[in-house]
Amino acid sequence: MGNLTAHGEFAPHGLGAVLTATVGVVFAFGRTEIVAVAAAECPDPGRAVARATRQIVWRILVFFLGSVLLVVAIAPWPQISGGESPYVTALDRIGVPFAASAMSAVILTALMSVLGSTLYASSRMLHTLAGHGDAPRWAAAPRRAVLLGTVVGCGAVAAQAVSPGRTFPFLLNSTGAVLVIVYLGIAVSQFVLRIRTERTEPERMTFRMWGFPYLTVLVVPALSAVLCSMLFTAQTRPQLLMSLGSLGVVLVARILTRGRRRTGELRFVNTVR
């Protein structure tokens, strides 16, 4: 356990490095919100969300934080390089044979799991958006939604083959920035909707997040600090600006779509009259 304190204590490169690394960590935690998407199709969504959320929290504590703690306790962090998995480095230090091959099999299995869940979430959300008029109508067909997600995934693989040194880091940082923005929106929405629901329809609150409102109030500035750290880091600044640009495009498209919908509703009302 001496490796935890023998090489510069906690955050030897400063808090800014921790915030920058958080973007990659958020990328690893991405798609945990799928539990809410999948729970909508369950007979008892409230119970399903509560059970799945508890399992995710425990799995993060045991499999992620626990494994990272073991890695840094076994292998000094200066010996961990970006060209090799930290788990492989730790397993090699304790003499586990075929560590690289074993970790490759584990990573491949995890990637296949992520691929399946991502295809499900993207196709399900695209299907829902198309059903509400927020996406092209042809995407309302589940097969087409899955096919579109598959094509985008194959395009990312092709880009990685063409430019292996730039594609994955770009996707890692940009996806992390998008996820931080999404989680920030979820936190703000949860804060506003819960207060409104508890005031007007408290009987609808079948599932309450613990620590409210203090936990939500802490999450919002923490996520904002991560975005600010990306802005002041040369490596992640382009991804943040592009993510904010894509967010602006979505907001403008939403405003234009809402205006068109209101115009159509007025025309329909005038026609009926």
C-alpha cells in the first residue's frame, strides 16, 4: 500500500489534471442512464429503476473503484504508461501469466456488451424522437433506427483505421463532454421537476433520490467545473467547443421545430373553425 503515498501523494499534477481525467472517466460511465430507458418497458418502472440504480452503484464501487485501488496499490503510477493497460501492468508485477491475453479477452467482452447496450439505447431514443416528430419519420421503424446506429458505429471504426492516433482520443473527449452536458441537464431537470411535483402532485413521487436537494446542488457545480477544466486545457478545448456547437444546433433545431408545430396547429384550428 506504500505506492499510494510514495510518489507525490494525491493529485501530484494538481486538481486540474484530475478534472481533465474526469472526462475520460465519464466516458467509461456512459450509458448508465440506459436503466431509465429500459425501465420504461417494464411492468413496474419505479421498482425496476430503483433496483437497477442500486446495482450500478455497487458495481461501480466494487469493480471500478476497487480495481483501480488495487492497480495503484500494486503498480506505482509513474510506471503506468498510456500504451499498455494498467491492469496488465499490475498483473505482470504479481506474476500472472498471459495477463495481456486475458485482459484483451475481458476488454473484448466488455466492448461487445457496450455495443449491444449502445445500439439498443440509440435505436430506442431515435424511435421515440421520430414518434414525437423530433427526428425524421422514416427513423420511427426500429429496424431503420438500429441500422442507422450500426452505420455510424462502422464509420467510427473506419475513421480509427484511417487515423488511429487521433480518432479514439477525439471521440473519448468529445463523448465525455457530451455526457457531462447530458448529466448536467439531467441534474437540473431532476431538481426542478422534483420540487414542482412535490408541491403539486406528491402522490406521483414513487421513487425519490436520496440526499435531495443537497446531492443535486453539489453535482451541478462539480460537472460545471469539469467543463471549465476542458475549456482551459489545450487537448480537450476543441472537443468541448464542438460539443457546445452541436448542442447549439440541437437547441436551434428545437426552436424552429416548435415554431413550425405551432404554425401547423393554428392552421388546423382555423380550418376546423
